[in-house]
Amino acid sequence: MNKIMNFLKNKEIVMYTSQNCKYCASTKEAFEKANLEYIEKDIKEHSDDWHVAVSTTGMPVTPAVLYMGDYFLPARDFPNPEILVKILEDYKSIDTNDLTMERLKTLNHNINQAFNAMDNRLKLIEESLNTLKNNNGKKPNNKKAKK
């Protein structure tokens, strides 16, 4: 376990990428534009490291970025590569149980996604009810006028 913890506490930026991932390409471009040095690890070539990332975060998404023991995942931690660059430039790690913190971040993201989906469904139901109310509950008249 010490080997994993030492690996996670590394101060280099490690970016896990996959081939044909357009978001990976745009994240690499943002890093290069900001002169952020990083180590790129293809998830197929570095499957053991990738397994640690997925086991730790519970989310197999790329690009996954590891910095100072913390993982940063798209949608969960940043909405676009430029925001990720800003986060990393100002980041200060806190000493916590890495696995617990990563799982809490993922759980928080999943709960947020579920509430957003529920909110969208409730809005659709509300719109349907308002439409029925405005039509006084009457069905539209589809009969053609007689000549």
C-alpha cells in the first residue's frame, strides 16, 4: 500500500488519456498553452496505473488528471480544460484519506446528476399539467368540418 500512496503523492501532473478522446486532446492543448508540464499515460499502455485511478475514483473517465495525490475528472471536478488549468495552478492539497475523499467527490457528483435529472423530469410533468389545465382538460377537436 505504501507504493500506491507514494505514487499518489507525486507532485508531477499525470494525465491519463485514451486514443480518439477529443476531450483529452483539448485538455492537452490547454496544458501546453498554459505551459503546464505533464506526463501523459495512455490507459491501455499503463493499465495498472489506470486501474488504481479507477479503483480510487470509481469513475473510468478520461482525461483523468492526478496531481499531488488528488484526481481531477471532467464533469465531476471541472467543466472544461481551461478551468482545470486554473485549478491546478492554484491547487494546494490537503492531507486526508485519499480513497475516502475521492469516493466522496464521486458520490457528490452522482447525487448532483441525479437531482438535476429529477428536476428536469419534474419540469416536464409541470409543463404537461399546465398544458392540460390551460386546455381545461379538453381533448383537441380532430374532427373535420362537414360540407
